[in-house]
Amino acid sequence: MEQDSGKAAGTVRATPVSRAMETIRALREELAALRGAQPVAVVGVGLRAPGGIEDLDGYWSALASGTDAVRPIPQSRRAPFGDAWDDVPHRGGFLDEVLEFDGPFFGVAPREGRSLDPQHRLLLEVVWEALDDAGIPAGRAAAAATGLYVGITGQDYREWMSEGPDSYWATGNGHCFSAGRLAHTLGLTGPAMAVDTACSSSLVTVHLARQALRSGECDIAVAGGVNLVLSPHGTALAARTGALSPDGVCRPFDARANGFTRSEGCGIVVLKRLADAVRDGDRVHAVIHGSAVNHDGRASGFTAPNVLAQTRLVERALAEAGLGPADIGHVEAHGTGTSLGDPIEVEALAAALGRPGGAGAPVLLGSAKANLGHTESAAGVLGLIKAVLSLRHRAVPPVPHFTTLNPRIDLSGTGFRIPTELEPWPAGAGAYAGVSSFGMSGTNAHVVLGAPDPVAATAVAATGFEVSARTPAALRAYAARLAARLAGIKDEEYASFAYTVTHGRTALATRIRVEACDRHAAAAALNAVAEGLTPPAVREIAADTAPGFADLPRRVVDLPAYPWERRRYAPFDAERPAAGG
């Protein structure tokens, strides 16, 4: 055959189609490599959990001490159903005063506030606190491409409706409005969606947020979930499935396991691509290296777990992270304390992560449900936050109520161990943690995370800072909290404190500037403000004043949460409008 001049024998001439296909192939390879090299940083955390837990320190203290936060439903929470609670299991992990809310802070009028699902109210506060923890003011989040992913399942508050529904009830109780209201209030313009996959909802949101960050759909992602138990009717339905513990005690992995108890909570994480977080000087709580979501498929029953699906889930998350079974030193399990579900989960974990013959360092297995009860659509993210804290403290908390292994669970030759006291991270164990969450809908999620690289700190001088709040009363309360916080930080952390309170918080209407060159002088000035005084070191400034102390380097530290000025909002309080609303 005659060949084209200048072409070697056997060379195939490129065509427009072949060149296009080659370009697509090269771009796909580049995108795959880019995605594989983009771990995601947890840069902010906000939470509420039973037992009065409102921050990371309180959560770790409860976990490390093996606290069981389950209790009978508070008397104040029984309305409007009264004695109907006596007909259902009514021990659970209940939050305090969930009908109270700082409506004016978020621009919510009294009538709207009474119609607004307390889950939506709780989300507003906890998302704000998570952004504060990240040192990202609401305005900065609004200016960025920020996505919002909310796990939410229950709609108990609809049953509190004393009269026919109105427009406020319509927009105050649908799942979609939980995310929509948050995005509207904070001015977020990225993807905003509510996710309902039952008990796996909040961990599924973390997976979706990670995907959106890695694809470039957003640059900041807010993810998590919320759950409140506001009606006995939902509990009655759950009891009919046989999944609830008659005595209200959740015993993961134990021979006495007889079901879970329903509980309340809210957990939110703020996520960024790790490279962006490092570039921006963010504080990194932990790094998400891999995640996966799948479904049980055709299992033995619609709500029955599937061991093969769970095994594939964990393997896929590990592959996404580029890790192997030996890299995992701790698993925060779904662990509901059901006699059948726990054995299936452990069998799947052993298949995906077990040590052949039990050789090598152990894998410590835990479940926060033993401490909190089952927080349902908030459970996955609260498990994730527990794993973040275990990585930070290099220790794994005990599993309360665990004494004798469920006879259907066989840990021999797997390397798994269930801690009964606070244990240091095992020597030689994998440095990463896995977190599982499974939904009754059949949708499962698993996340793999690790500790951040240490960041060297250098001493920096600070000459002062600014503090703001919505009202003078809130400013005084906030000043007292910040003064107490200063007593617990190191001298070299003062500049980080000054940066965080000045530039890591939204500037609100009532503002002061404090001139103080060390934490002791700063604490004295703030204590004076808390008492209603204006010492020489403190000066009031206008709300629209540009933030001062621009020379402070970005270093974010833990600070107390904003002091919400909560008022009660309930449908039957319509005759008593909330003051100041």
C-alpha cells in the first residue's frame, strides 16, 4: 500500500475526532489526578448535644468520662401532648429549652418565630457558631461561593399547630426551607439543599459537600444535620418497628443490646479544600481524605442492613482516600445497639478493615450513641465530630454500658477492640479514623479522616482588638465570656485571640475597641465592660467603622460562642408576643 510522503510506515493520521478524544482523555486524567490530590479540611465546628453540650470541649469531656446523657423527657417539653408521652418510651437524649430562640438576631418576627420549626431555629444558631469557629464572618461566607447541605428528617412541629396553617407555617416547616432560610439569612449563593436519607442524612451531607468542593462547585461548604423529638407520635411509630430500647438505654455491641433510644442534637462542620485552607491561614481541625455513599440494594428486607453493601462502602471510601486497612486505627461505628444491626456492621468492618489473624495494631471501635442516644439525622455528623476530637487528643473514648460482647459478634482474629475506658491511640495503629452512618432508607455513608499537619506558631505582638454584639446587653455578656476565656489561654496566644475576635467574627451593631497589649490587661478591660463600665482602654465605635488592627496575622483560636438573647416561641404563646421581636 502506498504511504503518505513524510509519514513513517504504520503511523495513523490524526483526525479532528481522534484529537478531540485524546484531549478529553488527557483532561479526564488531569481532573482525576487533581481530585485525588484534594483532601478537604474541617475548619469550623458547631454543635448541640444532650447533656448541655454546646462546644468541642464539653463534648470531649462527656465522651472521655463515659457520660450517659439520656434522661426522661423534661416536664416543660411535654406540651401540647401531655400524658400521651406516657404511652411511648419517653427516655431520650433531650436538649434544653429548644423552644427558645434569638429571633431578632436573625430578623425573625414573633409571629414567624412561633411558626418556625425549632429545628430550623437551631440550625440558624449552630451554623452561625460553626462559621464563627472557622473565623469566617457571615459576610465573607456570602462573598465566597459557599454551599449549604442540611440533613433533616423529622417534622414533629407540624403537630403543634393549634389553628389552620398559614403562610408562616408553610415556609417554616418544610425540609427544603431549612436550607433555604439559612442561605437567605446568611446571603449564601452556592448550592443549598436539604437531605433526607433517614439516620445517615448528616454524613451524606458531608460527602455531598466534599464532592462539591472537589469539583469546584463551591469554595466553602457548610454541612451537617439536626434532629428534635417534639411529638410522641413519631416515637410511637418507631416503637412499632421494634427498634427502640424499652428501658431507654443504648448498648452498642453488648449482649444486652435491645435497641436504641431517640435523641436530639445538631452538628455542623465548615469545610474547605485543604490547599485553600492552608493558603488562607485557616485552623484545621481534621482532614477528610475519602468518603463514599451507597445503598443496600435488594436486601433481605427494605429496612434490613446488607453486609456486602457496607463492606463495599468502606472499601470505596478507603480507595478514595488512597489508604489501606492498616491505616485505620479507630472506627466510629453506626452502632445503634440493636441485636441484629450491630453484628452485621461489625462483620462488614471486619471484612473491609480486619487484620488477618488479628496481627498488627488493634482497631478501636466506638459509638457515640452509647453516650447520647440515637440523634438520627444528626447522628452521622456528631460521630464525625467525635472522631475529629479523638484524632486531636490521640485517644478513643470508652463505650458506656459495654460489658459483654454480643454473642452474634465475633471479634477473634479481626484486630478490633471495644474500649471500656479512655484509651490512648494504640501504638503503631493506623493514624486515620473511619466514621459510618447507615439510614433505615438503605442509604449508607462512610468518611475517612486524619489529623492535620502541625503548624509552627511564632510569637506576634498585639495591641488590642474589637468586640461587637447586636445589643449592649449581649455585648456585656460576651465581654464576660471572653474575659473568662483569656484566663485560660497562653500569653503567646493573645495575638490569635485578638485576630479571631476582631476579624473572625461578624461586626454587629454595638461595637467597642479595646487597647490592651497583653491578655491580663485585656481581661481587666473586658470584665469592666461586663459590669457596664467604660474603662479608659475601651472606646465605643460606630457600626460601619472599618475593622482596626489590620496588622494581626490570621490565626484562629477557640472562643466562646455568641451569647444569644433567647425568648420562647410556641404556637400557644401567640397572646404573649416575644419582647423585642
